[in-house]
Amino acid sequence: MSVLSKLGKIDYRWLYITSLILTAIPLVYPIGLSVTLSQPVKDYYSAIQDLPEGSVIAVSFGGSASLLDEQEAQFLATWKTIFSLGHKVLFYSTTEDGPMILQDHLGDKVKPEDYGYTYGEDYVELGFSPLGEPGEASFAANIRGVYAADKYGTPLDDLPMMVDINDYSGIDLLMFQYTACTSIEWVVRQWSVPYQTKVIATTLGCCGPMAAPYYPSQIEGFLSGSGAGTELEVLSGNPGPGAAMSDSKSIGILPQLVFIAFGNIAYFANKYMKKEDDQ
């Protein structure tokens, strides 16, 4: 009983120390603890995974540097999933921030070359163009009508991957990234409906409800917010920034639960001891 009684007298500073340590570990080494997987995320992953090897994925990238805290987990897990399966990728940016984000991702965090990719043969970056809905329609109908060259100035006809990719018919899957909630309608009107192109989407948490009405008929799967990014990381086996935050919260709270348990054990132990003494 004396041991149980002492549990309630543990210095509370140990709680802070252990919480800080356990919170910090996953931030440095993400674990990828199990999370509840939503159906749109599972279908998003399946849409990529079920493609035949060597399929072409076009990425309409509208990422924003100011919103990376909510979406970077989505992006990095998507690139890793695509590259690990060996699909060809055509990146084009619809925001000024897009090329900078992709340069950081593909040049440092998820290098295509580490997956055996060669620029111009397995992936191509077309750079920025303020497309909007009319631009998406033009791109789907005639890629070279929007981009005559890649972001380095190389004519598309000089890039081996682009030889037979001229319009929507050369695209097996479109990944549409957007941050203005109603923009999801563009890809439905300009890709899904006229060409029956397979589409997946990534967006902010607040924009998920705008994508939901088009799922799963026009959009095969979608990610909304950092939580969905974490789900994709865990599902694909690629823990990253999303899993790091999720793991940190899950593990960091453990000392508090343990101390609460100790406190209750000590309380009832003391109460029992006092009752015994009174008798």
C-alpha cells in the first residue's frame, strides 16, 4: 500500500519532461500510427494504385505556399505513391507558387531520380500558366496550344515522354489540386464530363464539402485537409509531416493518461488504507 500511496506524490515535473520527449520523437522520426481511413482517401489511393504500369498522370497543381501546413502531407504522400508505382507524370502549375513548391518537393523532399526516373522520359514539368477554367479546357483539348515548351524552355516535341501526349487522350488520370472551393467544378465540366477522364482531387479541409457531391461519379477520390494527408501517408506506408503531427499528439498525451491513472490509484489506495485504520 505504501508503494501505491507514493504514486500520487510523483513530482509533476516528470509529467512535463516525459510529455515533451514523447511529443518530440515523432516530429523527428514519424511512426505512422494507425488512423481511421475515410472512403474518399482509400478510393484516391486505389485510383493511383490500380492504373496499369507506365500510365500517364497529369497533375494540375494549384498549391499555395501559405497553405502548405494543411496540404504538404497530401502532396508528398501522393508523389511518393506515384513514383513508387512507376507511373509517368506531367506537372503543370496553375498558381505562381506552384513551381516553387514543386521545385522544393521534387528537388529535395521526394526526388524522382531516387525512384529511377529520368526527366523528359518519365516526368515533365511545364511550369506556370494562369489557366482558370478556360485554360483547363484548352489544355485538355490541345496541350501544345497552352504550353509549347517545358519550364526549362525545351520544346515539348523534343521530350521523349511527350511524343504521343497531345491532349486528354494521352492522360490516364488527372490529379486536380485546388484551393478555391468552387474550382472543383472546372475539372468536372472540362475533363470528367466531356472526356470521361478519371479524376482525383486534393484540396483544403473547408473545400471538401464542395467535392463531395461529385464523388464518386465524376471524381474517383479526394483528399481534403491535413487529416486526409495523414490518412494517405499511413495507407501508402509513407509517413511524413502529417503522420508526425498525428503521432506526436497521440504519443505525447500518454504521460498525462498514465499520471491520471496513478493519481486515481493512489487516491483509492489512501482511502482504503484510511478505512482500514478507522476499523
